[in-house]
Amino acid sequence: MRFDMKTSTYKAISCDFYDILEASATLKKECIINFFNANGEEQQLVSRIINLFTKDKEEFMELEHRELIRLDRIISVDGVLLPTAC
């Protein structure tokens, strides 16, 4: 599965999944994050979530090395799959 970065509009993520991200950020927990990168390809990295924020009606997570991931591009965090929006 590929994620079309040029034509995709932001889709809100599950409230429960957002809570998982917030908890990981609060605990400064190192996470295994699977997501679609800027080319629409699946990618995995290990990092800490340092901030969750909204910009232009899109939600993002900022990781410890300043990487930004739009929340609806996440596939999973620590094996927990991103469910559909609430």
C-alpha cells in the first residue's frame, strides 16, 4: 500500500490512538514507528515523540531528531495499528 502525498487530504485519527501518542510523549518512551514517508513508501524508525501539534488543520508529531510525521500517515506505533477516525 502506498500513500499519495500530493493528493491526500488530512483525515483525523482515532481519539484513542491520539491518547496512546500523548502517553508515549509524556513518558518520553522510545517507540517503534511505522509510517508513510514523503515519497509515500512505508518506513520504520525508532524515536521518542517530543511534541504533538496542529498546523493548518493537520495534526503532526515531532520526534526527538526534529522529524515531523503527519498523524494520518502513521501505520503503527509499538505494534498498535492506527484505527479509523473517531
